[in-house]
Amino acid sequence: MKLTASSDRAFPPRAGWALLAALAYQCLVFSGTRLFTAGWRHWHMTTDLDLAVPFLPWTVAVYVGAYFFWAVNYVLALRLGEERAWRFLAADMLGKSVCLAAFLLLPTAQLRPAVPEGAPLGGLLEIIYLLDTPDNLFPSIHCLNSWLCWAGLRGCRDVPAGYRAFTLAAALAICLSTLTTKQHVLADMIGGLILGELCWQIAGRTGLGAWYGRLWAGRKAVRHEG
């Protein structure tokens, strides 16, 4: 994607390593906690509203497409200036830390429906079901990551307005796909969205982003925005 001249720059120093650390931390949070909680009691948060959400196996295309969406937008967010880059990375790490606590303190699980035979992309959804056990659901990391992708670009005039609009639409579509694939319930989705916005605000308004930049880059604090 072509940025304006003012933002067409490389990552801030060591931000690339911080991004790799964020990826490793997400894997640890999502998969590592299962080593401890496998035999624990898990809570089910399914409501009547969740049961009323239609089961649409074909929306697994949106659900899986989230991984490509995150890859593009996480890289883009790190190219929008040092201040925004470190705020984004700090918000991401804060969000995953909250998820770590939630997965340990409130383990959740849910029952999945059988995929109808011959359903469009039903085979792909069955693969997702096989690879991803229905636990570690609240809050939804899918929704957390997707909302941070939008927050990281929101209000940034260096990114074309059309792409910013697409990012918001894609983030919301991904969140809805977590429901229509029966990977998550409404509480998981709402929790992920609220957590993403709170972490973005905290990282910017408290100076956490600047502190996180100093932690990695070992240089003078980056001015934080309100």
C-alpha cells in the first residue's frame, strides 16, 4: 500500500524485533495457557442471543482472512511514525496480558455445531475446528487484534481515507465471523472490542507507549499523544 511521503519510512529502531516478540507472546498466551487449564473447569457463556445467530460456515473465509489482515495492518501501523508505532505495540502487549489473566482466571469453552454436509467451505471450517479447540474464548483475540488494526490507523491522514474505511469494515466483518462460524459468543466479541479500545487509549494517554519504546530502543522517551 502506498503511503504519503511523510510516512513512507521504515520501522522505528528495534520495532521489528518488538513485533516478533508480540507474535511469540500471542502464541504463548493462546496456546501455553492450555497446558495449565486443560483439566480445569471451563465456563460456558452462550446465551439465547448466541443461539439465534445463524451458523454460516462460508464465513470461515473471513475468519481465516483475519490473519492476512493483521499481517498487513500490523506492519502498516509500525510505519506511521515512532509515536504511533510504540503506542500500537504497547497496546497489543497490554491486551494480550489481559487475555493471559482472563484465560487463567476464567477459562471458557463452548459446544460447536456439526458442519452440514456439502456446506460451502465446510471442509475448511472443519479443519479450523480440528486445529483450534473451543477454549480460551473470552475475550476474543480475533476481535482484539482486529480492533487494534482499526485503532492504529484511525485519524491518521497519512493513510488514504478509503483504506481506513476498509479497515473498519474488515475489522467488524471479522468480529461478526467469529459468531457465524460459532468460534465465539457475543460476550467474547464484545470483550475483545472493549479491550482493544481500552488498551489503545491507555497506551496513548498514560505514556505507556513511550515507556515501551524506551524499553526496546533504549533512547529518549517518545512523546505520547492524547
